[in-house]
Amino acid sequence: MNKNHLLVIFFIAIITHLNAQPLRWNVPAGPENVAIESGNISNPVGTFSLPTDYFRSVTSGSWSNTATWQSSTNNITWTAATLVPGVLAAHVFIRSPDSVYLAANASALNVTVSSGAVLNAQGFTLTVALSFNLLGTASFYQGGNVVDVPGVLPVLDPASNYHFNGTQTPGAVTLPAFGNLIWETTPTASGTFQNLTAPFPFNNGLVVLGDMTINLKAPFEVRFNSGTLTARTHTINGNLNIISANSTVVVQGGSNPASSTLSIGGDLNITAGIFSGLSPGGASGNAVVTMAGNINNTGGTIQAGSGSGAYYFNFVGPGIINVDAGTGNSFHNVTIGTGKIVTLTNNNFNIISGKDLALSGHIILGNNDLTIDGTISNASATAHVVTNGTGLLTIKKIFNAATIAFPVGASAGTYDPLTITNNDAAAIDFSAKVDMGITPTIPVPAKAVNRIWTIKPSATPSSVNVLFEYAIGDCNAAFNYSGNLELGQYIPSAWNVVKTGIVPSGSYQANVTNITSFAGATASPFVLGNLFSILAFDGVGINYFTGIRQNGTHKLNWEISCNGTPSVTINLERSADTRDFVSINSISATSVRCDQPFNYTDAQPSADINYYRLKIVDADGKITYSNTIALINATKGFALMNIAPNPVRGNSFKLNATSASANKMELVISDMQGRVVNRQTISLTAGFNSTDINVGGLAPGTYNIYGLTGDYKSGLIRFVKQ
């Protein structure tokens, strides 16, 4: 209790004592004068005001002008005031639409400002001993160096407007729950909101039931926390508006580890100034922002700040949250709440300093980029990055064979992610997106995945692995989900097949290794299709031909493409020495049947190694041969058949081998002096195997390769690496 409160109580005691005794003022006789006696007939109405009267405004004007007021002894019958409200005034009412201002410091026991009325104390101090009430849309302008809200038990309607003016005073103050709070001080130092009366869980946090607007008149920080030992929560049910270039609004400016949480129930609107998670000068405490509304930054800056403190920005609002974070924005850890949809309406969005994005909902890019200097977690078909425009998802600093997921989909209802592995030691940023449809088109789109993936590295990588994922509904009508694939890349102005014979992996996945056709800072569209779907082809093509050994039989499987011919005859041939082949089965097929897989079981294979090939004759008599595969009719043993290509022009080659049983095989590569330069282990299935072998670490030259198992050593195959 301050000295003003004591003074008021002293005066109330005097008045109470005097009212207990008859009191008479003697005034000169005359028709306009009366005797006034306390205890029976008090102050005849319409004569003059007493200091203890009720006062109400009758017009806009100065508190210090009697013409502004009416007074009443009973709060029922009112007459023109002959005094202005003072420290003993029972209750002062500012009525709508009146606007009353202070021309000097003023005091009263109780003050109520009606809805639509204004009380302006800017430049002076209003002292209220008991109650202070803002009703409805009432406005109060507080000035001077006093930061406390007037009154012992102030009540501020959620629709009321409370303007803080004067000097921004740092430190703890006693604050009620505000309606709309407009902080427009002229600070001489940075200050911190610290409310002594807010109970758990706010722990001295600010409570604003409406909007909060910050409009500092001098360039300083205003902080929601500056180093408390207990977590503090500030709650703004409405919008947070930052409207002056002088305003730097900081969520956490302290060094203690306790979190400062700012909960915004409406929008974050910035027309000028800075919104910073951590203080620009550095903070080691933690900052948390929970955002229910939109972000509209049309002229200010949103930044993460600096320091070792953790900063989390959580989108939790219902429905679609529209975000324009402005140019040059920066965030740390960002969370999209469960089922939420965050839409970037204008400007890119940047998560910096190795921080992450946690997805439990969607973030829709449109024509804006999302850049992350970290990773993305929790992504799924119902929580991913939607690349529905020109915007790209960029993940920075991928290197040393790190496997980084790009959880992208062309819509919220489709999910076609990428996983990118940069095999280089140098860090490169990668950008990616996925689009529905195939544009530019390919010769046979019906046999392709109906998606275009775009990948853009920031520099030229020597070797990249990409895992493409798609769903069963993402592919066109004639696409064979189990058939081998080829990868097309649009460079520079035409489709090129950069990888072929890709065996689908997992559920609707294509793991493509050692892509070497990227160009730095160039966006490359990619498409996946069955063999011979991407480049024009007229004739018979072999999509795949493979086989396995099973229960003493050889099971052969193949798929072909028949373009420009109405029918074909397929002869399956077998040889014991790769020279003399004989037909063991013949099939006639129409061009429609060609699009379906074929299989045949050789129930009586020859002993030891059997070599198989396809001989296909089209309607014009043109003959096409497949590759030759080998299967071992034995319980043990393996053989290396060949490698392709040879010479090796890139960082890998395809090793074709056959094995009688599933096994692990160690591959040994030696130079021409017999020195072992590379060892690696591969898994063999029982049957024909075609495996990518990485030789990126070998210098150009001539080498031998052979295989080892526990019981066997294969023959040598010589190859040249260019």
C-alpha cells in the first residue's frame, strides 16, 4: 500500500467521523443560502458539489474543468458540478461518447469508463485508490512514469483498449488481464513484461484477452522474458501487432534456462519492427511461440535471434494458417501441429542454424521456397510438404553419403517422397519438388509413373543416389508395378534415359544409385517408367530377363515391349556352353499380350551351368535376342559371368553372376601387379544376380575381379576403368 492509499483512508476516516456529529455551516442570510447540517438534511440538490460526491462526465473536455462534470450525492440525482473530481470523489464515471483528458495529475477513489468513452491521462498520472473499470470498448491512455494499472482491483473488459504511454519501465509490476493492450511507450532502456499477479501456469506472464499492439517511440527491445528461473507463459488471445520500426519484440532475452512461452491466439501482424525469438544480443534461455492464427509480415523482420537458447515455433491453430513471414525471415525449430495446414502465401520460409521441422500436418509451398538447415521429422502421407506450385523444398549441407528424406507430395492427398544421398565429401544443398502429370510428355506415358520429380543441387555432385517413392494410384493405366524401370532426366531440352534396368524395391520404390548427370544450380525433371516408355522405340525391346533356381528347377521370368509390330514369336533357348542354343519353349503373343509378364519353368535343366536367352521374331521376321543369363543346377557353387559396361566409364558397373544357393560373396579387386585395391561383400540369391558395384575410389587403369565364398573361388574377369 503506497502513501496515496494511506492518505485516502485518512480522509475517509475524517469524513466518517464528521458525519456522525451534527455539523452546520453558518453562511450570510439570503434567499440563495441555506444551513447545511450533517446527519439529517445533507447538501440540498442543485447548490454545490462536495469532494465526496459522485461525478460523471457531461461532455468531452479537461478533467480539471468543472464544465466537464455533473455531481451527485446519491448517484441518482445529478446537477452541474462546482468542483472537479479529487482524491475523495466517491466514484468518477466517464460516459460515452465523452473523451476526458488530464491536464494535471488527478486522483479518485473509483473510476469507471463506459463503453465508447475515452479517458486520456497521457503525460500525467491518474491515481485510483480502489476500483478502476473499463467497460465494453472504453479506452484509457496511461502516461507518466507509472506502469501499474490504476486501482487495487482493476477490471478491464475484453473489448476495452488500454494504451501504455510515457516511459517504458523495466521490472515487475502488477497487471490485470487486459482487453486490447497498446504498448506505445517512449523507452529509455529495454524493458521486460513481468506481471506479479498472474497465477500458475502463467507465472508472472502477461494476459491479453484481445489484441496487443506494440509501437515503441524509441529504438529499444521489449521482452517477454529476461532470465527468470521459472517458466513463464504470456497469453494473447487476439492478434499481436508490431507497427513501428523502433520496436524489437523479444520472446526470450535471458540467460536462465527456463522457457518463455508466448501464446498467440490470433494473427501475428508486422508492418514495421522486429519479432525475435531470442534476443539479437544473445540469449541462453529457451523461447517458445505457439501460433493459432496467421502471420502477416508486410514490412518488418521475423528472426530467430542469437545465443545458445533453444527457440521453438509451433503452429497449432485450427483450419488453414496463412503465413507471409516477409523477406529475410529466419526460424529455428518449427512444428506443424496434428492435422494443421500451414500455407505460405508470400515470401520464402527459412529454418536456420541446423534446426529442424517437425511435421504432424501439412505445409503448402505454392510459389514459395522452404529452406531447412536441418532435417524433417514425423513426415507421412498425412503430414508432408506440398509442392503445388513453383516452390522448392531445400535441405542444406548434404554430404558424406548422408541419407536425407524430402517428404514431398503434389497435394495434401498424395505423397511421393524422395530420399537423396550425396556420395561426395563436399556439402551441397539440394532442392526438390514433385508435380502431378508428365510435362514435357514422353512417348509412352501410359507405362510411367504419373509424376515429375524435380531435383536441383547447388553445385555439381559427382555421384548421387535417389530413392523415388510412389503409390499405387500415382501410376498410369499400363504401368507394370513389378516390371523393371528406367529413369528419364530432362537435359537440357530433351528426355534422356540416365538409368535403365532398375528393379523396383520395397512397396512402390525405385532406388537409383550413382546418378552422375546432374549439373550445378540446374533444376532437372525426372520421370520413372517401364522400359522403353521414355524414349521413342520401334520394334521389340527386352524389359527384363531373369531366373532363379528353386527345388531343382529353373524358373525364368521376362517382360518385353512390342512397338510397331502386331505379334511376335518368343523362343526360350538353352545352352550348356553359350555357343549352341536349342529352343525349349515357344510362345506366340500379340502386341497387347506383350505388355504382360511371361514366365516358364525348366523342369529338367542340364547338370552344372545352364545358359538361357530369348529369341524373339516379330511379324516382319526381324530377330531380337535378349541378354544371356546363367543358372547352376547344383546345390553348391557360383560363377561370375560378366560386367557391364566394360570399360567402366563412371563410378560403378553391373556385375552379373549366378549362384546355386543364397550366399554371401566377397568380391576382390586387384591391380595388374596383384595388389588388392578393393574388397566388398554382396548377397547372392539362388539364381541369376545382377548387382551394382561401386568402384568410384579406383584410379583409371586395368583391374581383375573375382569372388570368394567359404568353399569356392570364381574365375577372374578383367576390366578397364576409364
